[in-house]
Amino acid sequence: MTAPKKSEKARDTAAGGRPPVLCEADSAPNAYALLCIWFMIAGIAVFLLLQLAHIDIVDNTIALPGLAGALCFLAAAEVFGLAVDHRRPCLKYVLILLSVLAVTVAGVFLTYHTILASVFPLLIAAQYTHKRLVLFSFVLSVVSVFLIVILGYAFGLCDANMVLETVSGIATYHGVLNAAIPTLGERLPTLLLFFALPRCLIIAALVPMINALADSRNKLLLRELEIKYLGEHDYLTGFYNRDKYVTMARDLYGTLPRIAVVYFDVNNLKDINDAFGHDNGDKLLMHAAASISGALSGGMDAYRLGGDEFVVVIPGAGADGAVAFIEKWKRKLDELNSLDPDFACVIACGYAVGAGADLSAVVHLADRNMYVNKGKSKAGKEL
């Protein structure tokens, strides 16, 4: 073998060096959002019971439509959450939408009681790491605020009805307030500018804080995933490491009725390290890993057990499956070697099959068969 050249193409075809971008599923945040919605349902249910028991003083024609409507939308969110896999990307958007609709219906009829509820959808969005979801929630919340202010003035227990008539200190009215309430058309500009706009600005002020929380949470999650990845993978090749192999052997492979193991060993790694440096030796390993990675298919697991030794475990496969994989790997290795003839990689391999409960014996036999093939290749015979 001639001195390896620093070929970018060969490096790019190698399997490893950097962990892939990892993303957290939405399952846990969706479950938390559904729990928050349950709390909202419980609170509204208590309010409804107080109303039906005539403990609350709000007129039923106002209170019941607001409370019942909000309950219907929140219940729909829970039903949808039960019917859909929590990992589905659409679930979080549906939960936000139904929460906004619930707040809007309650707010139209009961603005006194629901003024703080307008931030509820934003707080749900804060559980996720998606800024676009915060923006989605903010836009819907702004629309909701305008609807609550405008429709609430016309139909509900609206705080604007009172506040717009009491624009001075209490002493000005001498304890008596007696004035006609203007129509919606007369008060619409004031409602939009004095009520809806300030409330939207307050909600908007929360968005940067929620985005900051989402960014911080996202960084923590990515760091945790990176630590987990690095703990299970070989930094150079991207394959699973020995620790992961031990875990899988204990928790999965030992339970399988049939398993195939293909054992690889890279020839001349020590000579390359000694003659040309460890950087080129690492390049040789990445070249070998790329050939193995190119032959992998669903269900196969590749490991770097250490040094120049690699193992591929094929659950449920027999001899035919192992041979088919090896033939595919040989074609991939020849293809990669042809791209960089000065850096041709020679790898010996051997395989064995057996029961998962006998995994150690199967691996040992595959290792022994690999050394038999290594001897044949050095003697110039077919691998």
C-alpha cells in the first residue's frame, strides 16, 4: 500500500466523526399540555357547579354559554389527544388552536373572569422547543383578544362596559353612576385602541421570554441527546461502541432465537499508524467503516469494538442473510477503493450464526472465521 493521501472525497464517504442532528419528539410536551388542559377543565367545571348552585351571581344566559362552550373545546382537545399518537407533529397545533377557541368563547361571555386566561395558549406553547409554535399561538391569541373585546362588549359580562363609563377617580361620581351605555358602533375605536391593543401588547411582551425559555430548553435537550449519543457511539466512525454492544447483548440479542454475526478486522492498521501517522490510520478506519455502513440495511447494528475490529449483528438472520450482507459489503468496498486507489483498504471478515442465548459463542466463532479468512487473504487466496 502506498502512502495515503488526504482525500476529501474519501473522508466524506467515511461513516462517522460527528453525531447527527438529533431532535426531541413532542410526546412528553404534548402529554404535559394535555395535563394542563385537564386542570383547565377542572377549574371550569367547578365554576359551572357554583353557577348551577346559584352561588355565583352571574346571569345564566351569560355564564352557561361561556362555560359550556369552553368545556366543549377543551374536551375536544382531550379526546383528540387520546385518539392521536402523542408523537404526531399535528397534535401540538390542534391543542393550541382548541385552547385558544376555549379561551375566546369563555372570554366573550365572561371577560371579568378570563382576562388572565388569554396567556394560557402561550404557556402551553412554552412547553415545546419550536419558535414557530409560539408565533402560531401568539397570532391566534391576538385574534382572540380582539374577538373577546368586540363581541364581549355586545354580548357578555364585559369589563369594558363599566370601565368606559368610569374614566375618572371615584370622588368625581360622588358614589353614584348613572349613564347610558353607548352602542358597539359608537365605542368600537375606543375598544380597539384602549382595550384590545394594550392587551395584545402585554401578550407580545411575553413572547421573547417564552422564546428564551424555549431556546434554553432546546439547548439542554440537545446537550442531553449529544451526551447520550457520545456515550453510545464511537467518535471516529459513528458506529455503536463496546458499551452499547454490551447493553444490546444483555437486553435484546440474548432473547432472540436466531442471530448472525459478521466480524471485521482492518489489515495493516498498525503499519499505517507507524509509517504515516495516526491521522492516516484514522482515515483508514473511516474508510473501512464507510464500506460497512454502505452495506447496512434495516435491523442491522454495526459496532466498533475497539482498534480495528468491527462487528455487525443481524437479528433473525441465518447463513444466507450473512452471506448476502458480506457480498454487498464487498461491492461497496471495491467501489470505495476504486475512488482512491492509493488508499485501498483491505479488510478480513468472517461470520457465524446461532441462537441469541449463545451470542458469545457465535461472536467467538465469527472472530475465528475472520482470522481464517485473514490468513487466506495474506496468502493471496480469495477472501
